[in-house]
Amino acid sequence: MLFEYAHKALEKAEYKKLDDGTWFAEISGFEGVWANGKTVEECSTELLEEC
């Protein structure tokens, strides 16, 4: 159940490519939950760990 909740939250994630080529993501409504990675996939994985 928690796994499903976290994956549903990821559907609301907003990704932005930064000037240095890395990716930043956050989930609206989840204050303090954000991630940064070299690729979108890495960023998404880190974001899932933060949920």
C-alpha cells in the first residue's frame, strides 16, 4: 500500500533540467521532498526514496 502511494505521488512530480545539466524534481504538496540527479531516472529514483 505504501509503495503504491509513493508511486502515485511520483506521477505528480515536476522535473526541471538545471543549467549544469543535472535534473531537479519535487512533488507539489510534499514540502521538503525533492531530489537531484545526473539523469531523470536517477532523479526519479532518489525522489522515490525521499517519499
